[in-house]
Amino acid sequence: MKSSRIGIDFHVAGGIYQGVRTYLTNLMRGVLEIENEFEYFVYTDNPGEVASGGNGHSNLTLKGLPSRWGRFNLLAGFPACAYRDGLSLFHSQYVLPVHLPCKSVLTIHDILFEKYPQFFPKVHGGLMKYFVALSAKRADRIISVSEFTKREICEYYGIAYDKVTVIYEGASDSFAPIKDRNLVLRRLKKYQIRTKYLLFVGRIEPRKNIVGVLKAFQHLKKEGHKELCIVIVGHQDRIFRERKLFTEIEKLGLESDVLFTGGVSEEDLCALYNGAEALVYPAFAEGFGLPIVEAMASGTPVVTSNTTALQEVAGSAAILVNPHSHEEIAQAIDRLLSDESLKSELSHMGLDRARQFRWEETAQKTVEVYRQVIAG
């Protein structure tokens, strides 16, 4: 019997969506390790993006993108690939190609551009509103990465609840407590971190509320936490421009207290989580919030927002705060810094919570969605 062929659009992994890149690479690694009946056709111009060992799997075929022009791929390129490669199903992120000759699965990581348009450039947000809504209606099945995002999809686009399957993201095995303290210290030295620090991980953009972290940090310094610094891991975003952050650092007089690492390797990131007093992640809005799961898996206490998907993912294993109140953020951090038993309790609770978010389970549930859609 001929096996079904699954096409996966991997072009987004090379773009602005860093969380989607993590999702896709870990999803592919997972589905290729599962014994299943499918052949996978992955469309990418950068095979190194596919975290699966390249063509080392007999059921994996890497294909170049039809064109470097994304709109052409959605209009004609991917439909042509689906015909040529005899696909049974095409899996896309956010936006589906037009007129697919096969069934489709669409992962929508968030629709924050609907409720929080102030964080999105006008043209980009407008295009997302139109094309994501259209794709959601056309898809045979939608995968959402949180219950919060599922509710938003169904409410905004009038989608039936049973059409949307929630499949959480995960933390890779690299994120775990590191017992060798010297290893952590060597990695910290690489980034010239020589004192206690609070950690932020994510794209540098307004929605992440890094300015709120800075204001909370200044409050802590005034309250006597002179030894602290802030380490920010992430790149300045090219589309979602953060224009206020750097002037705010100067305004608050924190130039010597804030360290930007840029992007780091997964191994270094794990060490940075392990060395931190806490991950401070009071984003205004998220569809999932992967850094809080990675931090919890590393045994690092977490302070995060009581909004959107963040409270759903964190559960009771983090301190939840109002992201619009830097005083509340500061108070939460101060509680952690002043109470070793609370830090220890949150560390253990976080480790337990993180076990509920595994990429292996993400892959297994996604393969089951493929089976249901193809059989249906």
C-alpha cells in the first residue's frame, strides 16, 4: 500500500518568527523519530533548518522552495509542488497556499494582531488579519498551541471548536538543571556576566514589555538590590521595532546594568537559565510563551504575566503579575530574591510543570491529527 505524503512548508523557519522556527525544527525531529506510515516532503532553501539530520531518514525528502518570492509560493508554487509530489496533506503556519489539491493542516500560533493591533505594523497586521482568517476557514484542521489561542480563533473567525486541536509546544531535553556549577560559570564568563542577574529571553519588541522589566529593575535597585544586573537574550526585531527600550535605559541610568547577548546557542541558553536568579517575562500578550517552559525545565523560578496564554502555560508554578504594573513586577522579584524557600519551591514546581510540555508529545499528537485528516 502506498504511504501518504505530508508536505511541510518550512520557509517560515528562516524568517522573523523565532518561536515558529523552534516549533518546526522540534516538530520535524519528533515526527521523524516516531514509527509512522507517512513520507515527509519538507520545502526549504536551507536544509540546515531541518533539525533531523538532513536526508538521513528514509521517509524524509528535502525540496527547495519553488521561489524566493513568498507570495508566489502561496499563490502557485506550493500548489504546484503538491501536484508534482503527490501530496495527501499540506501543513502550513498561519497562512495556507491557495487552491491546494490535497487536504490541509494549519498551525496558528496566535492571532494577537486581532486584539492587540498596537503591537503590529499597520500593513503587516492588516495582511495577517485578512490571510489568517481566510486560511482558518479553508483549512481541514487547525492546530493551536494553547487553549487561549483556540478560543480566540473560534471567537474571531467563527470556527467550530471541534475543528481546532490544541497541541502544546515543549522544551527540548537540553533544558535541564546543570549540576556542574563550574560549567555554568564558564558559560557566564563567555558573556562577561560576573554578578547576580535577572534573565529575559525573547525578541526585542514592544509586546515583550522589556521596558516594564527595566522600570521594575530600577525600583529594585532603589530598594537595595545593588548587586543585580539584567541579561537580555534575543535580537532586535526588524519588523516589530522596539524604539523606546534603548532611550529608556539611558533615561533610567541603567547603561552599566543591562547586558545584551544577542542570539545564543541552545547549550549556552540552558546555562544562562541555570545561572539566573529568575526569568522575568511579563509580556503583554503571548500565544504560548516558550521561554517560561524552558526556564522551568531548567529549574529556574519564573515571573510572568497573568494574561493571555502565559497564565495557562505557567499554571501555579510561577509568580503571575499584572504586566502593566512595574511595581507589581518589582514586588514579585523582590519576594523571590528575599525568600530562598520560595525560590526552591518554585524551582521544584516548575520542573514538575515543564514535564507536561514535551516535544515528543507535540509530535505524537500532530501525527495523529495527520491521520485523522487524511482518513476523514
